[in-house]
Amino acid sequence: MTLFRNTIAGLLLATSSFLAACSSSPEAGDTSNASLATAAADTYSYLLPLFELGRTRAAYRNVFLHRPTLADASSRSVTTPNNDTLYSSAWLDLSGGPLIIQLPASAERYFSLALMDFYSNNFAVRGTRVDGGEARQFWLAGPDWSGSVPEGVELVRSPTRSVWALGRTYVRDQADIPAAVRVQAQLRAAPAPGTTASADQPSDRLAKPDRQAWLDYFGYAQQLLNENPPPAADAAFLHGAAARLGIGVGATFDPARFSAAERDEISTGAQQALARARIYAVGEVVNGWQRPQPQLGNFGTDYAYRAAIALFGLGALPNAEALYFFGAGDAAPQRYDGAHSYVMEFTGSGGGLPPVGAFWSLTLYQAEESGQLFFYDNPPRRYAIKSGDSTLKYETDGGLKIYLGNAAPPAGYENNWLPAPAGPFATAFRTYLPDARLLDGRYQLPPLRRLD
């Protein structure tokens, strides 16, 4: 997963105000009578995942690139990275026919391959949870393919011609990386018999604009939409708000059709949408931790939530695969202050640690002006604390204390410390293959408690 944001005017709204704003955020329905600014805001939100995927998409096609090292402070291609798994990424073009996907034999090691359509929905997640750690092979085909697979071969069909395939291979610690790399290298893609070569798409020849350059934004996203037509469920929105801007399947965005006053309205709406996407305080907060919404990773027609995740946590997994919690903050929305020290203390039966089928981790992030989150560059190069780390100091009863802040922790807890910048920081707690008690809320994470 692809989760959330920061300090520009309008982002310091109270959570209640934001929730009220979301009640009028873009979802399926007739919005043809909305103001042009509102239509522009809703259409901007609708297109944001396509835009982010287009900007992220690399030139390579139909081959997995494996990163054999854990993400660190220099990793800035995808927001909110994890420091738990080796990433494998492939941009798959199914317009020439199916691809054969080979999954690795990961045995007891957690592995997942998320297959995302060009609207950032996970239409399939394969690996440990579904395939039990066994090697598997299947054909992946686009929505227009009408052929047949050989007998006994599994067919997985994508809703869009372009697919982002993101693999995650768990790494316990640095010494575990070589073994993880051997698993990672087994993940491969190859053309199925009878396929044709992948051709460049018109969007490949377009410059990747800035999010705030709305004229170029709408034109670029329109081309991506043409290459990857949306699901039927989006028809009502496209015939309503999007049509006000001339956005739709097979259309060409033409800003010249609007008067100067109308262009100002559209600009205002686009700015409002970007600000709205940067405020992610949506969902129940328990003990200072925000739970994700049930539709995370498969958004349906909740275009506002999809936009926020595209900006903040592009590639987020569905809850059944990984349940993400984000700290609610105490210094600003979803921010803590590194000038103070905090502790997260697990206590109770068995140490009170999260019930998971794979592993858990607590990660600390520094926020960019854009609202995106990346690792804080600290001398110990410690970006996360996770289960399975043999260097952690546990209490005599099995409990665990994790310290966060710019100042060093108490003596003996150096390996339990997540260094923070002197200013604002954000936190994410990931649970992979969460137990039912996590999914239904019976288990609750302990809060981040300020010590000074």
C-alpha cells in the first residue's frame, strides 16, 4: 500500500470539518448541476490515481526490476515506503496479449504480489495468503483479450490494459537479505505464446506535469484515461462532473473552450481538490491510531478516499493482506513533534503484541511540503522497528517499549529507538496478514504516549 498530511493553508481543518467536506466529495452520481469549480475539484480527485501512476510509471515494460536492498532515506520514487520488504516492480502492458507470471516458492517467508489496475485498485494479491508460499504460475490478460489458456492454466484478468505489479519479499534483518533476494529473483514475467510486442502508448510521449499545473494535469490524465477506460460503475460520474470539463472516454481536454473566468473557477477547484487529498483524517481513531477504511485498496466509487491514498500511500494493500494504522498526531493533523519524546508500550498477556500471521512494523516518516512521506535520514539508519528483530530489548514479562523522538532513549533501549527530526514527523504501524482480532477491532494498538 500504497498512507497521509501537511502544512499549507486549509490543511489545519478540524477532523469534523474534513469529514463534512467528504460528504460532498466525488462519488458516483449526477453532479451535472454542480458549479464548475466543484466539478473541477471532483474531476481532479477522480483522475489523481491515474496521474500518480502515470508519473510513477517507468519506461521499462513487462519485466520485473528487483531492488535487492531495503528502502532507505534515498528512496523517493513511491511515497510512504516500507523498510520491511524488498520491492519488485513491473509495469505490465497487456495490449499485445497475456503475460505468464511466475510466483516464487517463498515457504515460510512472507511474499505478496499486488496487481493493480490503472485506477490503483488491487484486483488480485497473490503470494503467501492465497498461494501458501508455494511456487505458482498463471496467465495475466487484459480486458479485451478473447483467447483461451492451455488446459490446467489459471487465467487472471485485469480491468485495464496497463497494470502495476508490486512484489514484497519480507526481510528480517540485514543478514537475511541474501536469502530474501533468492526468493525475490524467482518472480518473473514472460509473454504468453501468440502475443505481440508491447507498443509505446501516446502518454509515453507526453511530459509528466506538476500536480498544480492544472491545464497540463487534465490533459495528461485524460490521455491515460483513454488508454485505460474506466469501469462501468464510473459512467455516472463521467457523464456528470467530468463532462462539465470535457473529460471522458475518447475525449481530448481543451482548455481553450473555457473563458478566463471559467479557467479561474477550474483552477480554484483543482487547488481545492489537491488540498482535500492532502487531508487524510478519515476513519475511526482508537488510542491515537487511525484505522483504514474497509475499501482501502479496492475503492469502488469512493473517489475522494482513492485520491488521498494515491497521493499519500500509492500501492497500499487491501486490509486482509496488510492492515495499516497511522498515528493521529498531537502537534498538527497526523503529526508529532520530534522536540518531544514518545513511547509505545506493549503490555499484557504474551507482551500484548499484535496478532499477525506474518509480521508487524512501526515506521517513522518525515513529511515533504507536498504532503508525501519519506524516511528521515538519521545516523543509525533506523527507519522502522519490526517483529523478529533479535536486537530489540524486551521486558521480563515479554512486553516491549519503543521510543520515538529526536533525543536518545533511556540507556539500554538504543535498538528500540526510532530517531525523529527535531520538527514534525508521522508514524505508520503495519500488520501483515492481520488476525481477525485486528481486523474487527478487538485488538487495539497502544497509544504513542508523550514523555515530556
